[in-house]
Amino acid sequence: MPSEKSVYLPNPSVAKNAFVSSFAQYQEMYQKSIDNPEEFWGEIAKQFYWETPIDINSFFRYNFDIRKGPIYTKWLDGATTNIAYNLLDRNVKNGFGDKVAFYWEGNHPDDYSRLTYKKLLEEVCRFANVLRSKGVKKGDRVAVYMPMILEAVITLLGCARIGAVHSLVFAGFSADSFAERILDCEARVLVTADGVWRGEKLLSLKNICDQSMNKCAQKGHNVKTCIVVSHLGRVTSPSGVQKNRNNKTPMQEGRDVWWHDIVPQASTDCVPEWVQAEDPLFMLYTSGSTGKPKGVVHTTAGYLLYAATTFKYVFDYKPNDVYWCTADIGWITGHTYVVYGPLANCATSVLYEGTPFYPNNDRFWLVVKKYKVNQFYTAPTAIRALMKFEDDLVKRVDLSSLKVLGSVGEPINPEAWMWYYKLVGREKCSIVDTFWQTETGGHVLTPLPGATPMKPGAAAFPFFGVQPALLDESGNEIKGEGEGYLVFARPWPGIMRTLYNNHPRYETTYFSKFPGYYCTGDGARRDADGYLWVTGRVDDMLNVSGHLMSTAEVESVLTEHPNVAEAAVVAKPHPVKGECLYCFITTTDTTRFDDKLLTELKQLVRERIGPFAQPDVVQNAPALPKTRSGKIMRRILRKVAVNDRDVGDVSTLADSHVVEELFASRPVNA
Ligand code: WT7
């Protein structure tokens, strides 16, 4: 295995033609972006269309210091634009109407289609007109619960065209979670599909939406319109059968409408809504350490500049390349690097509906070959899952089109990095380990494929305009080598501006621990060469297969069960998922812990949060390790989870016998 010293140089053939082709060039550009952000981003802004021109005097303003007043960030304030216009009309006007924007690849290999820029523009205009006809206005929120289909992209851009704020919820979240999010953002319109095949599993999305809308209605919030794409009828099911359109999906009169009954008829002329640079473009929920999800708000102009620029440089995207990001559109990666970043660069992308394992475990590689993909972007959890199968599945496929391989979502372990580099990249590709967050809008730490010598597992260096720092517990900056809290000292264009309806929570969550800095919640280490290595969350958050969730939200679900008195959840390392949930519960006096309770608890978490949050282990704990003041010592629980008896100092525990009892009561299969 590579030691920290191992360095892999960018392949000369990648570096030679790259936008940034040496480390010195990266450093020079970086310095300019820090010294003169107006000039750096102003140059980039020129390629986009501004209805009201940019005013250089109000180009960039911010306050990151809570002691000096409210936190805010403004880029290009005063300018007006429309992001859908910039992504579509502008590219069509530049002569790229016939260029393919998306190759859609279905779950079943027999299903595929494509959409050009011109056609995408037409569909977006149609859908935008439909939204307007349903009364949706600038600033209104539209809830979206969709699979990876072309209509998902059309929905996002249709919202953007009329200035409506899209609020996607990953279609793996449960009806309860979706309802909570619809209520929070007060969406009156919902867009979904009847269902989708993922591998051999059928997900009935509309049914889940029905449950969510019912829950909302019980709380006095009525969704007025639900637009449903009839998808199942046009795809091949795993058994090879084509289903009929308008299958058994129940439609509620007056509320639910089929996409195909209203969109194709609509006009392809749609005047864009010119919005302010700082008007919201979308919101996206992310887990908060206190349980209630946070509605991260991104605005228009800065996000456009940042999505476009990171996409161009980090993937080194050239006009004839084909790019593929496997992330679901329901996550920030899907927003920035499936939709906004690629289209802003007039890119051709693959949009894939299925899983890496269907019909066989070589599907990813066959799709790369089929479309001659040049940039491939996926998550460490997928790489680790695919590594388990025989190497020949990768080796026998022609992957020579690949140039850049991306990784996102969690730290990539060196074993997975090497497998990705050697087997998939054939030692000829650059790997970009991109560190970022829902909140950051785009990559903030990352190598550049033609410029940065790679170290397996290091997110390396800041992107242009980003100024990272490592702080110790008392907020002192660690210069040079060392480990600390990863923070940022100033805003870049793509950073979130607020939490929906809750600016105070925005300020306390991200800006109160270290005044003057945006606090990521991650730890990082700087090595002797200045490389940054993200070490993982420093707060009570878990990262299961790249899905971030808080211990608090899982705990509150577990304690909802009438037989559970108390619950504590910790992360346990997992070979494929990165981390998994290890739950400790104490039962109420009269309860016996048995398989029935265990099943019910797992089911409850699936229902309340989603299948991806299902606990791997639930331990019946006699008691939880608490300090005299009643705080649960998670440090000890993390040791119990991995059966490591080296628990350290337990003198602050109210009852130190608990520790022994916890080890004794570990489930046999844990
Ligand atoms: C958290 C953000 C970024 C889009 C997908 C996740 C972890 C993300 C990396 C990486 C180490 C990473 C961090 C971060 N993370 N990328 N390359 N190396 N850790 O977005 O759900 O907002 O999660 O994912 O812990 O804080 P998210």
C-alpha cells in the first residue's frame, strides 16, 4: 500500500492539454483568485449573459465575523440574469443546439435515449409554461421527488426559468422525511414519477408521494398540484416486460396530473424571469446535528460561476468530451455536477438511472465503453463495492477513453484509491478526490487533473478563491504541518447564503464556533508538503455510503418506539459503506429485547428516514455510559462498537461498571 509519501504525477498526456497544466500555473491562478477576486471571477462572468450588467463596485461583499454583525455573502449584487437562459438559450445561440446535452441510459440496457441542447430548451420552456399556468411564481418552492430521468433535469431548469425555487428530496427518503421537508419549505407543487426500477427493485414513487401529501394535509398543508411522469410504461422491466402507460397509479382528481397530458401541449416560447444575482435558485436539505434537517439555500449568480468554473477545471472538460457523474440528482452532487456545472460548459453528459450491479457487476464499465466516457465521477462506497468482484470484470472492458476519475462524498481509503487508479484508470488517468459539502455548492478542496501530483486519500489543495485554515480547539490557526478543525476564512461564489427561514441557525451552526470563519464540521491534517487530508466529521454526524446523517435524528426515531427508554447511536467503520450505524438502546422496564423488537426498530428507521439509514447493529444495553452531569460519553460507545477494550479514562463516568456490562452485552454478530 502506498505510504503518505507516495506521489503519482499526472499522466503527461493529461497534463499536456489541460487547462491548468502545471502546479506552478495552479499556484499562480490561485494567488490571483485570492488577491483579486473581482478580476478573477469578473473575467469568468463575461462569458455569461447578464440582463442587468455587473456593477464592479458591488461585485463581492461579505461578513464572516459574527461579532461584527449578521453573516452575509453577496456576489454580483445588482446584476440580473437567468440561469436556465445561460445554460440553454446561450449555448443554442452560440451554435450548439444540435449538440447532445444528455445521453440517458436506463436501468435496463435496452432503454436509452438522448436530448440535444435545442430539444432540452424546448422541453424546459414547455414545462416552465406549465408551472406558470399552475400559478407558480418567482420565489415559490417546488418539491421534487424524481428518479434519474430527463424530466428531472427539465423540472429543475423549468423552475429556474421562472425564478421558482426547486427543493429536491432524494427519492430514497421515506414518506415521513419527504413530508417534513414539504412542510418546511411550504411547497404547493410537487413533481414526481409513477415509479422506477433500480436493479430488480421497483420503487413506487407516486405512492410514497401520496403518503407524504396525506401527512402534509393532516398538518393543514395542501399540495395543490402534483405532476406525475408516466415512466414505468416506457421502460423495460427486469423480466423484460413492457408495462402499459397509466398503470395502476392512483391519481387524485383536481390535484394530480400526468406530465404527458399537459407538457407536450404547452408552448415552447417562454420568456425567462430575470432574477437578481442573489435571488435563491434552489434549496436542498442536509442533516443537522440537532436532528431537524437544514434547508440549505443557494443563490443564482455566484452558484452559476462556481459550478461552471469547478466543473471546467476539476474535470478538465473539453468541448468534445463525454462526462458521467453517477450521483443521484437528489443530492448536491447531482445538482452541481449532473445539471448546472456540465450545462454551463455546454457539456455532453451521461444520465444513468440504474445501479452499478444491474444486470451485472460490470455495468459501470460497459456504460463508460458505450459512450466513450472521458470523465467519470463516483463515490468511494461504489468503488469499494465494485472492488469485491473479480478484477476481470473491469480489465476486459475497453476503458481507454477515460482521462479523469473523480471521487466524492467521503474520504477515499488508499486501497480503494489504488484500485480505482490501477484497474479503472490503467495508471493513465488523474484522480480528483473532491472534498465539498451541500453547503459549499461546489468543490472546495481538490487536486486539478493536469497540475497536482496526487497522493492517495488527500483532497490536496483549495480550489480558486477558497482560503482554508486549520484551527485548534481555542481557534488558533495551525500553520504548516498539523491537524485541526477545517474552516474557511472567506466566501467563494458558490457558498450557501442562508438556511431556509432560519438565518439564526445558519449563523450558529457554521459561524459561531470560530468567529471569522465558516466551520465545515470536518477535521483535516496538513502534511509536510502542504497537502490537506480530510479526516472526517468532528461533530455528531455519520457518513453512511456518502449519506450524511446525524446521530440525533436516528436516536430520536429509536426513542419514538414505546419500548425504548433511551438510545445512543455511533458510527462504526464498515468495509463498503465507510461507516454504518451502531445503535445502543435501553428498553423500558417491562420490555424484553427480542427479534421482533429488533425488526421493528430497523423498520422504524427505514420508515422515518429512509432505507439507507437502516442500522447494522442494535445492541440491547443495560445502561448508557453517562457523566455525572448526564452527558452520554460516545467515545466509549465507539469503542464498544468495535470491541476495543482500550477505552481510556472513565473516571468522569457516574457509574464505571456500565463499561464492562456494555462489552458483555455486545450482540454475537456485531
Ligand atoms: C460531507 C458533506 C460533497 C457532496 C456529497 C456529500 C464528507 C465529502 C469528501 C472527500 C472526505 C468528504 C465530509 C463533508 N466528504 N467529500 N472528498 N473527502 N470527506 O455532501 O451530504 O453535504 O456531505 O461529506 O464529511 O462534510 P454532504
